[in-house]
Amino acid sequence: LTISGDPILGSTLHIVGAGPIPTSTHTQWYRLTGDGEMQSIAGANRVQYAPEPRDVGFTLLCSLAPQEGGAALTAYSSGPIQAGEGLTTYVNALVTKGQGEFGVVIVQLNGKSEDKKVVHQLEVLRNRLKIKHKGKTKYKENYTLQMQVCGARGGGDAAAQGLFLALDPSQVFMLACESARERNAAIMLIRKFAEECAVNLVGPEESVPKLENTGPGKTAASGNRV
């Protein structure tokens, strides 16, 4: 059992076996910490996975366990996940600018597929998020502990462009970004601005790293950072 795909943001990793993988197999992806701890990636239970910014610096492990019992098979990414050339510089420029705007399509809203694949603008500001269409704000929310953001956990190769965003429990979106680079930049920028508001954002069912005080008016998440 091996993992194919480059260990870099924007790629899609695939489990490759000697033969077809049984549908009765339970699949789970993990981040491996420096001390050997396995951090389960909630919802990452398909044979493919598109790394997101929180994975940077971690080697990924995928476990396939037969549902009827027996030993699990495991495979590792070929190295720690890297951010990719120019991504951090791009995001830092947006941080300096104080905002970023990303073209997105709303694929799902509150779990229901959207029939009209209309391009919207995801506006990322220092104190809030907005989803706009033709200049009109349709959804908006300040950064709060109810908000969640992460990369899509499934969806095949399209997952690299997929962004899960919950403004609050009543406004839950699956968004398709214009590119994998834009998706990862949007996630990074949202998390950076949220941290400035003392809010640490992760995906559903994921543990929230503690925020450490890094000076007057500044906070940073402990642990791995991009």
C-alpha cells in the first residue's frame, strides 16, 4: 500500500494498492506529529485526500482497516506537506493589504446542492467574511468561535479546489475556488485574520489549538503554522 501524489498543497494524494481496494474498508487519514502522535483528520475517510494549510509540516498517514476485522494497512506520504512556492508570500501580501477577494461557486448550502453554479466573491476582511454576488452582500459574519473553515475532505481531484466554510451553524457552505492555490490562500488568510481577533478556526470535529499571546494585541496558534 502506497500514497501517490506530491506532498504539497494543491496536489491530491491517492491510496494505491496491489489490487482494487474493497468497499468494505474503513479509511482514515492522520497527521503525524514530531512525537509520533496520530492526529485524526475529521471527515478524511476516502482513498484520496487534498492537503490543506493545517497539514503543512506534517507527514500524513492513511490507514485502511477491514470492517470485518483484521490488521489495518497503512501508508505514508513521501514527506512532510509543503506550502509550495510563492503561496506564503502571496498570502502575506494580502495580509499587508488588509483584505483578499476570491472567486467562488457555492456548490452546497446547508448540505443541499445548489443548482445554479454562479460565481460569487468571497471577501476576506480583517474582522469579518462576506460572500457577495455582483457587488451585493448575500452572507456575512464576524469571526467567532462558531465559524469553521478547512479544505474539502472528499470529492476526488476536485477536492484540491474545495473549501468548507461555516459562518455559523445556520450558514454552512461547500465552495469551489478558481484554483487550488486560491483555495489554500483563502483558508490561510481567513485563519490569519481570525487569529488577530483571538479566534482560532479549524474544520468540523477538529481540536482547536491554543492561542498564544505574542505581544500587545497579537495572538498566534501554538503548534504548526504556515
